[in-house]
Amino acid sequence: MSRSGRLLYEAVHSELRDRIVNGTWSAGSRIPSEQELSHEFEVSRITINRALQMLAWEGIVERRPGRGTFVSQESTQKTRNNLGDPDISPNLQNPQGLIQVDNPASPLIGFITTALYATAFVEGIEEEIRKCGAILAVGLSSGDPVREAHLLQQFSTNRVDGIILCPSNGEEYSNELLTLRLRDYPVLLLDKFLPGLTLPYVTGNNEMDSYLLTQFLFQKGHRTIAFCSTPIKHTVTLEARLAGHERAYSESRMARDPSLVLTVPHELQLNSEAVQQLLGPFLRQHSTVSAILVASNALARSVYLALQALQIKVPEAMSLACFDVTSLPHDSWNPTRIEYDEYAMGQLAGQMIVSMIQSSLNEPTVVFNGTLVEGSTTRLVLTPEGAASEETLSKNSPF
């Protein structure tokens, strides 16, 4: 079957409907199985399933679990009268009322994200899928694996043709995600990948970019650099960023103190006062630290505010660098950072999920290199270590 023009399942849908109109399959007859149709049209069973779902929503066929798909008793005349034009479709609502669409031929793509800060992802996906008339439905998991699994189940059973997922952090994959993988349901990972789970993904080159950011701090004269992050274990992105930081030390043949890792609980990363309570004692214990590499923008902002509260000036007494800045607030916050072109990543994710729905994906994984942007939070150090002095740390400190 030709892959040009409309999406594959639309072409299959049109052909199956035509066969019902011309009497190839009469009312009440069983149409060939998904496997048989997949072989005939040389497309995936997902494509066949989607075409049959469209016919079922239109009332043309009935899908009977364990028995097959049958031409409905009232379908033939209805099909001739109302569906002669392939571009005319009735208004539909799915059985659970979760999603309403005006045109069932329009692909529906789900985007599940941990937070809505990355609007560039949404804009890039939307820009790309709009080219094939697709609609984007967005679900917010808030980083909760249980909520994420619920959204995966909702989307995959309610007319959504494919899902772009920004995975939440966790030690294990949800049963729902594993089930979708076994079903070959189109799922694309965005912003991170999941080891051991062979799903296509679009992500940043986290280890290399962390390596380059650490090397940049070396070039600024820093030798004792702390790494600050939310819990790293079982979080692929953070593990990669720490690995890149460690590799920079190793390849530069400089000793690295493994205790120079400050872990901030997830629930405290937006609370600068709580971060201050952790950061003050940490810096007093490691008084030669002259720079802090923070694994995410949200936490970096809290670290910056905590340093201000501790009367440690940035960058005069402490340099700061981070990842993932997507927008800058209207104040002095302009960190040295690794930036990713999230709009372009979203566009590519949109292209790839459409290709997966069409069963024509050629490139299963894509890794984006970040761009190092020098902001106002780093500078050349003036002493061999460039560390904030004990006097600076203790002055006006609440500890």
C-alpha cells in the first residue's frame, strides 16, 4: 500500500468502507482478521486496528471480543447514504467521555509530561503533528509514577493513536508501560530513555554535556566543584550527568572528593529556605568548594537564592552552573548553563510518533547535544582554589 498522502490507517479505513458499500461484505458477515488484513495491506496490525476502530465508531462494524469484527446489520444503507465522501465524518465522543473530536479521521496523539514548564516541547510537537491534521492531548503526571500509569491506560484505551511520554523517575517501570511495549503500541520517550526497555526516544546528551560544563569550570580555574542534585539513583538523566562530571575529573587527572555531592530531596528542591538549611553545613564542611554544578534549573534557582541568604555572593565568592533553563525570570537570574533546543526536540518527537503510527519509523533513537551558554553566575577565580572563605561562610549564617 502506498505510504503517500493520507495516513496509512485512513487509506485502509477508506478501502474497508468501500468494500462494505459495494457489497463485498454484507450485513452480519465477519470480515477478515487483523492478521489477515495486515498481510493483505502490508501494514502493521496497529494500523489495521486503528482503521477498524474508526469503522466501529461510525457504527459500520461491530467488534466482538474473541469472535472478530462483523459488518453491523444497519450499516450498509447508512454507509451508502452518509459516508460516500471520505472527508465527511460524524461528531464522535469516546465511550468514557474523556476526549471529544470532530473528525475521527484526525489522529490523536497524547503527550504525558511530568510538568508543564517545558512549553517548547508542546509547541514543537504541535507544530509537527498539525501537518498531518493530528490533535494533541496533554496529560500531567506531576512526576507521580501511579498517575503516569493511569494516564497511559486512559490514553491508550480512548482513541489516542500514539503517546509521547516524558517518564517520571522510579526504580521500576509501570506494568502499563510494559504492556504497551508488548502490544507494540506506539510510545515514544522524550527527554530521557529507560534502560532495558527498547522504546524509541529523543533526549539530550546528558553525560557529554555535563562533561563539557565541568571542563568549562576547570577552564575558569575551579578545581573543587560540588555536584548538587535531587536523588540520583534510578534516575537515568541524573546518573548520566554525574557520570559526565566524574569523567571530566578523571580525564583531567585531578583528584575528586566523592563526598562533594549534595542531595536535596525532591519535595524540597523548590524551597530555597530548606535548601539553605542543607547547603550551609555542606559548604562549611567543604570550605574549598569554589563552584557548584547543579543538575537541574529548578534546583539551581533554589541554590542561588540559598547562597544569597547565606551572604555568599555569586559569582564573586561562588560560581554556579546548571542544566535545563527553558526561560529566565525577570530578575538577575542568568545562570551559566547547558540549554537544549526543546522546540526542535519536540518537533522531532512529533515526526517520530507519526512515523510510528504509520509503521514507518527508521531512526529509533536521537540524542541532542546541548549548547553551553555563559551567564552571569561564573567567573575566573583569583586564587588557586578560589574558595569562599570561612569568614564569608560564617558571617551572618544562621548555623
